[in-house]
Amino acid sequence: MFLKSDLGAVVFALLVTLGLGWGAVYFIRNLWPVLPSWLTLILFILLAVVVIGYPIYSLAKWSDRYLKRK
């Protein structure tokens, strides 16, 4: 089912996702209260796109490679 290279890509995507999630929590706890409200709205949208979009993009690239081998 998985090759070693596929498993590495999935593990890497999960680690990056966890890192981004931890960074977002740290940023929100420590820096969010001092930012103006207009900037917090823009940053919230950007953080949501990054945290949700990057794993989807990584898994889409993985699936393209997986389907090419079939």
C-alpha cells in the first residue's frame, strides 16, 4: 500500500501541520492581543488558509505521485 517514500511524505506533512498549529497557538496567545483589530482579521484569514490549505496541498501532491505509479 505505502512505499517508504510515501510514508515519509505523509509523516513530513503531519509534522509540518503540527508545527504550524503550534506556531499559530503561540502567536495568538502572545502577540494577538497587541495587534489592531483590522490586522487581526487579515491575519486570521491568512492563518486559516495556511493551516487548512498546506496539508491538503501536500496530500494532493502525494496522490498525484501515487496515481502516476499505477
